[in-house]
Amino acid sequence: MSNSAQSRADLVRHSAYEFALTTVLLFVVVSLVRWLALPGSSLTIGNPHTLFAVAGIAVAALIAALMYSPPGRASGGHLHPGVTVFLWSSGLFPARAVLPYLAAQLAGSVAGTALAGAVWGEPVRQVGYGAVAPAPGTGAVELFLIEGAALAAVFVAVALVMARPALRGLIPAVIGIGVGVVIATLGTVTGASINPARAFGPALLSGHHEHFWNYMIAPLVAPALVGLAHRALLTRRAAAPSPASASAEA
């Protein structure tokens, strides 16, 4: 097989992994909403702050587990269009793979949401397929800025870990914990989507489209900006003379 054919085959395989991983992510997330948020459920948590704290812990563990899994290691375990955009804008992910990954993630979002609806039935429809919504009084601009800033903070932490080769194995844990903290702290304000794949499938199947574009665009703009800054720092670092070469020149 030629190198180009092998490269295409790898891209198809990795995109399929992204589809499968995102399907699992959304199935579990929508299932959590069904069991924890639906009044009358045997596992319902009535206090919204406690609800989002529990959900944050569960999602943090799930994201890390999926990223550390064999399919996650093979594809990079993006699970999030923002991760793909961040790596691409950092110069660390090929442009030709961006659209296949994004398409796979959004398709997985729909598949995972639909699977949860098929497994749990009417209760999932009663919770709107887990569609995300901000708290009453949270405006569109406020929602965009909060969601974007929260995700930017997560990616700054990721970039700092990436700068230290010995710590790169912790990236899945850093992303999982970062997302979990955002869910726990901002869930009662913005709904804490911070992932277009989290918002897409539930909005599509439920028909709840309020603030849809905020939930889709803010988590792409923020990682892109952080990625560009990260790329600039990498370029500057590569151009800077090493201490050894500087001393040799002296």
C-alpha cells in the first residue's frame, strides 16, 4: 500500500474511532441527564448544584477513560471539535483531517443521543434529550463569553502540560478534570456545554435550538485563539538559540 493510501486508511480509521468515542460520550451524558435530572427518577438529585457536581465528576472520569482507551490513544481521543481546532491552530494536527474529525464527532453526537433515546425511551424525551440551556436571565453575549472563557482556561492548562514532555501522559486527566470543574461550577449558569458535540445531537433531536449557535461557536473560537497563541510561542521557542549554541557562539 502506498504512503498516501495508508494515510487515507489511517484517517478513516481514526475518524471512525472519534465517531465511536463521541457516541459513547453522548450516550452516557444523556443517560446521566435522564437518571439524575428527571423528576421521579430513582436517582434524581433535586439540588442543581449537587446535580452538576456529580455530573462533573462522572463526565471527568468518562472523558479521561475514553482518551486513555486504545481507540482514544489511536485517534488522539479528541471527542470535541474544539480539541481538533486547538491542535490544528497550534500546528500540531493536519488540516486535511480537521473536517473528517469534526464530521465524525458531530455524527457521534447524534448517534449517542439517539441511542440513549432508544434505550431509555420516553424519559429521555421528557428531559429534552439532555439539551443544554442556560439559567433564566443569562443573555446570549454573557453565555458566549462565559462558555468561551471557561474553555479557554482548560486549553491554556492543556498547553502548559504539553510544554513539558514528561507530563504529556497527564493530558487526558487534565482535560477531564478541567471539563468536570467547568460543569460543576458553571452548570447552573450556562448549562456548561463547552463542547459543540455535547450540544449538537440533543438540540437536533429535541428541537430545542435556543442559544444553539452560542453553544456551537464559542467552544470553537476559544480553542482556536488559544491554539494560535500556543503556535506563536512554539515558533518563538524554536527560533530562540539554545543556551549551548549561545555559549558556543560567545
